[in-house]
Amino acid sequence: MKNHHIVHTIAKILLIIGGLNWGLIGLFQFNLVNVIFGNMEAVARIIYVLVGLAALYKLVFWIKGGNKKKMFFSSIKRGSPLLMVESFY
């Protein structure tokens, strides 16, 4: 069961990274992934694929009616900044 929590936490982090990157692209035409990885196009593509897979994973979990709040609160420590992010879902 602990591995399940790790997968959820990784998916959340990837979704936050992807969301922030798309926000920066939309607002400022600034692609943070390209800035960080520069000419390493293959690495950037892997990051994009991982973000997409995380979104698909979370979508399937939510459609199946997963217990989001129970999973979330049992997988992070109290006072974590991610606590504020999850409350919007």
C-alpha cells in the first residue's frame, strides 16, 4: 500500500510541474523545462511524457472514484505546501 502512496505523490508533483510550466508558457511564453534542460530535447520530451502519464493516472483514479482525501492526507506530513494545493481538487 505504501507504493501506492508514493505513486500518487509523484503524480501530484509532476502535475504541479506541468501546470506551472504551462502557466508560464501561456502568460510569458517562457518554457521552464527547456530553460532547465537546454539542448537536451530528449530529456525534455521524457519530462512531458511523464507529466502526461501522471495526468492520465490521476484521471483514471478520479473516474474510478478513488478516495482522494484519504489517500492524500495519509501520504504527506502535516504542514506540507502540497496540502494547500490538494484542497483545490
